[in-house]
Amino acid sequence: MYTGPRLVPDGELQNRLSAIYGQRTRDKILFLKADEGIDFAHVQAAIEIARKAGVRVVGAIAEQKREARHREGS
């Protein structure tokens, strides 16, 4: 898992997210981007850890495939 550009081991994720989101009084939003091949159970576990760390809203980030963007612009 990463928080920004930093790799965070699974066992440290809740502490790292608590440090980030515990200081916030508003905007407790986490933007989540998962690799295409990752098991969904791993994503679910990360969301649950984030909720326990104080995250209130999780937004998913999806990348559009380059071919699809090219076709739409044609």
C-alpha cells in the first residue's frame, strides 16, 4: 500500500492513516487507486482499515485506457 509516494507495509497502514486523518476535523476523504490485478478482498481490507483510522469517505480513482480515450476523440 502507498500513501502518496510512500510505501506503507500492511501492518503499519492503520497507524499511518490515523496519523494523517486523526489531525483533520474536516475532509476525511481517502482517494483509493488499486492495481488492476489486485484481489478485491485486499481492497476491502484496506477500506476497513481506513474506516477504523477515521476516514469517512472513500473515493475510487479509475484510469481510462489510452485506446478508449483515443477512440472517443476521433
